[in-house]
Amino acid sequence: EDGCPDECRVLLVDDRILILEKIYFDPNQAEIRPRASPILDAIAQVLIAHEEVRHVTVHGHASRGERNPQALSEARAQNVMAALIARGVPTERLAA
């Protein structure tokens, strides 16, 4: 077991996690689309399987054309972090 689901969406390379799919949001929204569940599941699986990855910083992104892109980026990152915690990733390993 390498901590990677059979259909690899996430890879662990050295001390970095490479996410091979994007987590999409509707424009001007911070709620995670339901179709992002498989990628969030995969990220959580890798983090849980690899405790040597002690700290993960989650970054959000919003386009300049979206309302208040800085706040939206931060809210998106917080929601991704909350989704990972809900899947069993320890809070102390995550930051946004």
C-alpha cells in the first residue's frame, strides 16, 4: 500500500503532495462543489497514510474578476481544510 488510491489523483513526492486534479468552486462562492469529494478523499487518504508529512498549507485561489478575491481565496482554503479534517486529517497538520 503506497497511500495512493488506485486511480491516482494525489502523489507524494519527497515531502510535497502533488494534487493532480483541481477542486472547483462556483464563481464568487466558497462552497466546495460535490464533485470534489473524490479528490478530497484522495488527499485525506494520502495524508493519513503518510504521517511523515507533518504540515500542509492549503491555498485557495480566486480570479481577479471575482468579488473580493482575497477573502474568497481565504474562505475557499478554509473550506478545503475543514473538508480534510472531516475526513480524518488531524487539525494540527493543516494550515490555511
